[in-house]
Amino acid sequence: MLQVQNISFGYTKKTILDHISFSVAQGEQLSIIGESGSGKSTLLKLLYGTYDLPEGDILWKDQPILGPKYNLVIGYDFMKYVAQEFDLMPFISVKENIGKFLSNFFPEEKERRTTELIELVDLVEFTDVKVKLLSGGQKQRVALARAIARQPEIILLDEPFSHIDNFQKQTLRRNLFKYLKEKNITCVVATHDREDVLPYADQMIVLNDGKIIAYDTPENLYKQPEKPLIASFFDEFNTIKASDLNLETTNASVFVYAHELQFTKEAALEVEIKHNYFRGHLYLIEADFNSESIFFYNNSPLNINQVVNLKLTETAKKRIELQ
Ligand code: ADP
Ligand code: MG
């Protein structure tokens, strides 16, 4: 179990992280989300022991994680960290980089393990290529493979797929997260991609202004986002007055995801179409409601300036009235 107890930190007098506490059980995955500059990378670096903590404690299985004041060499064997700027050895091959920390006493085992890892991150055809010749995304794959090579107990990933193109991202993400679960490796991921979070995270925290403003399962936060920052992480959403939707809720206004609005013939939200955005399987439609933009989906584009009525889907009504 990773335990983070009331930690605070700043590079200068300015506080970056302000009394942060959370815990992650063995084998679980925690996602850290928040806007750029909210302190996600700083938090991961603290978990790794990169800096000394002015306040609070970080423990892995009751062992304190200590900073450079107490550790000559930063980091611990049981923990691996893949930084946003992954640092690899440019002049040796993919295979050598990945095998770097594997023991040479068992050459066959080393060979088998390296091959397995190269396959996991889908770099077979680059096995003997020098790392300096790889693209950013390929380097990121090498960094990920190297981090899990010696099967750490806990792994810290900073935007692990940010350099990897969409063609391959989904497969790599599935392979990696499945692998970590199978091996019961605890994982903390800083990300701004909901695809890293929704299907994989057991818990997530949302950082804002140095504080944790939400800490729950992705499903609970998706269903009850409470703040615009949280809803916007998941999907296109609208803030609508509860009275405009005839909702039974004590909240004056509610968050409605774009996919939760549908056409109706009844008098409901009357909106005027302004713009169609092609989104692949659907169009995101921007319309005007009382001089404010409102977003919803439709399977075909709509005529600009056309007036239509929208209402909440039944599922959305239930979701929102539960809040
Ligand atoms: P995120 O990863 O969420 O984008 P960071 O943890 O990188 O956020 O940064 C949080 C804040 O700390 C930012 O305001 C950033 O400018 C500042 N910061 C990050 N690294 C350093 C550093 N080494 N020295 C001083 N300030 C830093
Ligand atoms: Mg960062």
C-alpha cells in the first residue's frame, strides 16, 4: 500500500501541493488528473523521492520514501518512474536499453524477458536500432518497457502515452495496463487523457490550485462531477438551470453531458442551431439557448438557424436527480 499523508510542497515560497493525502492499495491503479501546471508531475516526483518533503509523509508498505537529503541515490529498487521527458541511452539499441537493468548472470532468461518486453510495447522491428534514431513515441515505448523490465512493485507514469500516435495508443495502453494488473503492480498515472482513466483506474484524484478537489472512482465522478473542471475532463458538457429542465433537484444548475440531450416534439429547451462538428460516428451540434452555447450530438448535421426542442434522456434525468 502506498500512503501519502498530508504532504505539502513548493519549489519556491509558492505552494504547489497543499496538504495532499491519498492511498493506493497493492495492485491498484490511481489516476491523477488536473490542468497543465496543477502539480501532477511534481506529485509523481515526490512519490519517487526526488525532493525532500517540507511537510507530510509518503510510505510504501510502511517504509518512508525519502528525498535526497537522506538518500545518496534518488529512487528505490521496488519503484520505477517514467518521466514526461524519458531519459534513455541514445547510443545503444532498443534491446540494450530495455535489458540494461536485467541481470547478465542468466543470459537466456535475460533474452527471453527482453523479447517479451519488446513484443509488449510492439517494437520488434526496432530491436537492434539505436535509440537516438527513434521517434518520440518509439522512445516512450522503450522507456515503458525498461521501467517494467525488473517488475517493480509500484510504477509511476507521467503522461505515458503522450507521444504515441492514435493508431497504436489503444493497443499499447491495453497491453500495458493489463500487464500491470496481472503482475499486481501498483500504478500511479498522471494524465489528461480520459481514455487512460475511465477503463483502467480504480480511483482518481483531481488536482486544482494545489488541492485535491475530488477523490473517488472514475464512475462515481463521471456520474456526479460536481465541478465543471471534472465534467470537462470526461466529455463535452453543458451547465443548465434545473428549472429549464423541470428537474427535481436542490441544485440551481446541473451538468449535462452533450450525449444526454435528445430531440423532442414537446415544448422543452428551445434552441437554435449554430454549428455542426463532424465527430466520426456522430455530429457534435452547437446551438444557442438564451444567448449561451449548448452542445448535443446527432447522427446527421442540422440546418443552421433551425429551431429545435431538446430534452434530457431518461438515464440522464435519473443520474442528475440522484445528485
Ligand atoms: P503538471 O505536471 O500538472 O503540468 P507540474 O508539476 O509540472 O504540473 O508543475 C506545477 C507547477 O510547478 C507549475 O507552476 C510549474 O511551473 C512549477 N514547476 C515545475 N517544475 C519546477 C521546477 N523544477 N522549478 C520551479 N518550478 C517548477
Ligand atoms: Mg506534467
